[in-house]
Amino acid sequence: MEILEDKAEFISVTTDRLDSVSVFLDLGRDYFSEYEDLPPDFNPGKYLQSILKRQSEPDRWLFLLRHKDKHIGLVHAKIDRDERPGWGYILEFYIVPDKRRYGWGRTMFDFVAEILQSRGTNRIWLASDPNAEAFWYSLGFRETGEMENDQKIMVLSI
């Protein structure tokens, strides 16, 4: 079993850092390749580009997680202004398959939760892929009974 070390690094993805953009696009394609039921008209590349274009908006973050010179995850989060104003909203969250179940997801979640808390947010919501529900439950998230695109809406007070 791998032991987490303090060598994990979070890298902000911005359009002026082409290296981070390239890694984000690669990880993003891997992330979406795990979804079996994407609508036929869904274009992952176009969606990932739309995420990049929105990074200049206030209270929105996109980070890569790197460990020992390997990028192993990504997280996209923001403070919601629409559906749940003032709540933290995790839009995308991905750890590469061979690094799952070693604590990296919790490390990445704790990092983004700290950012959200520092901005005055004390609640987080997300739409969970069914394959990730056990992970979100392990962090204390609970179901709301709502669904979005066949995914359970889950919430957590932090």
C-alpha cells in the first residue's frame, strides 16, 4: 500500500500556463472515458474547453493534483450563485484509477474544502456518479433525494 507523503502538490490550471492546460485536457478525457452513459451529443473536449474559459470567473477553481512528478487528479469547484447560492459546489472530481483508495481523494477534497471555507462557505453540494457514492459517503456527504442527470445530489456541512 502506498503511503501518502507531503510531496503532493496542487497546481492551479490557468489558460496562461499551457503545461497545466494540456495535463487538464488529458486527465479530463480520461475522466470522461469512465462514463458509460454520456449523451451521444456530448463532446468532452468542448466541455473541457468551456471549463477552461470560465476560470477567470470569481470564486471558481480548477486544480491538478501531482505526486512524485505524476498528475494523479483534478478538481473543479466554485461557490454556487444559482442553484444553492453561497454553497460550495464540486463540479468535477477525479483521481486516476491506480491511485484510488490510497487517501488521495480525501487529500484533494480537504484542499478544496479549505478553500471554500476560507471564502465563507460552510456547505458543499455535488451530483455524484453512482460509482463514486461510497467515497462521498465516507467523507460524510448525505443524499438529498434530488437527482440531476441520473446522479444523486449529495450535501455536506463543513
